[in-house]
Amino acid sequence: MLDFLPILVATGAVVGFMAALLGVGGGFILVPVMYWVMTGAGVPEDMALRTAFGTSLLVIVPTVLSSTYRHHKAHAVVWRVALVLGICGAVGALLGSTLAASLPSAALKVGFGVFILVISVRMVVGIRSEGKPCDPMPEPRTISLIVLGSIMGVIAGLTGLGGGALMVPALVLLFHFPMGRAVATSSAAIIFTAPGGIIGYVVNGLDVAGRLPYSVGYVNLAIGLSLMALSIPMAQLGARAAHAIDARKLRLLFVVLMVYVGLNMTGLLEMLGL
């Protein structure tokens, strides 16, 4: 696994920047890279995928803490929304990670890819003009946030994502958030959501045979620390960039990355010979 250390450290740097820039945890990059690295090192697919999911959530926490600090200083986080989404998301993530521990890895892998593709298509369909990050807006109803947070949490637990891939487009398309404020609020919510999934992957993986060295359940500390090495400082740069880049370009970049990862994880790129 040491042969892949430079790849993991570089991936962490990219994830830190992109996670803060796009308001996601970065799991849609972390999960496939870790999965490909572990299977390339001979780890069985079932173990590789679940370890990728659990470790992704571990890496996400300090990364979004770093980026949220920068977003908060820019007064872009809507904390009432972030807290409701995040707390409900934590409960959902615990449930989702428990389900993931018993589902077939093939179903989890394809489900991960399909989810990414569905959200990316919805983002393309919903493109419209954007306001500034701190423009006033109607506040979403609490019940709507509870429903969204719970659904987001279950998906986060099932896929190893922080939930931003669902939260950002939902805040923009359903609640009319400017993209910059959606990114900031999503980052803050993930701080609370991700630990619920981490607990689930730790508890459900404790007695499983064949775990990688330095693993606590399905969470691998060695891989996680390698990814965190540069993800935290790079998150500061990404958060600054999020408030300087045109919102339409930001959304298009989000879509392009999600489509690529979704096609890869569903196996469609391989089928097409790409």
C-alpha cells in the first residue's frame, strides 16, 4: 500500500480544494480513488468498497471543518439550515452505513455511480442565473429541511459521501439559494452528518475478518491520515476560490466532475471502451 502513498496524498490535496469549492465532502473523488488503490493492491472488492466509504467520511470531517471556517468568515453560512440538515443527516447516515454493511458490493458500487449521475443531470436541467452568496432569500420550512436532511443522511451513509452532492443542488433548486451560499451551508451541514456514518462503519466492521492493518471497523486510519495531509490546508484555498468564481461556472464544474465519476463507477466508461 506504501507504493500508492503519493497518489493518496495528491488526492487529498485535490479533494480539499474541490470540496471547499463545491460545498461537498469530496467523497465523490475520495471513494473511487481509494477503491481503485485498494483493489489494485489486492484487497477484495467487498472490503475495499466498504473501507473506502467509511474512510471517506473520516477524511471529510476535518476537510469541511477547515472550509466551513472560511465560509463562515465570509458570512455565507445559513446556520439554522445547516444545523437542521446536519443533525437529521447524522441519524440518516448511521442508518445508511448500517445498511451498506450488509448489501452486496456490486449493488453499492453501481448505486453510488447512478446516484452521482442522477444528481448531475438534475443540476444541468436546473441551471439558471445566480445571485450573490449573501443575497437575502426565503428561509426554508423546518419540516422540509428535516426530510431533506434525513434522506441526505441515508444516502451519505450508503455511499460514503458527506451529502453535499444532494444538499447543494437541493438548496439551489428547491430553496432558491444562491450557489455560493448553498456551497457554504452544505459544508457546514456535513460537519454533523459525516460522524453518523463513521460510527456506523466502525461498529458494523469491528468483527469482520480480513480488514486492512490500522483499521477500526471499516475505517482505515493510515489511508485516512495520508489523505488528510494536504486536504485541510487546501480546503482553505478552495473556500476562498468559491467566493471569487462565477456561480454558473462553479455549477458546471460540479456537473462535469460528477458525470465522469458516475460513469466510471457504473462501469459505463469501460463498456464504451473509454
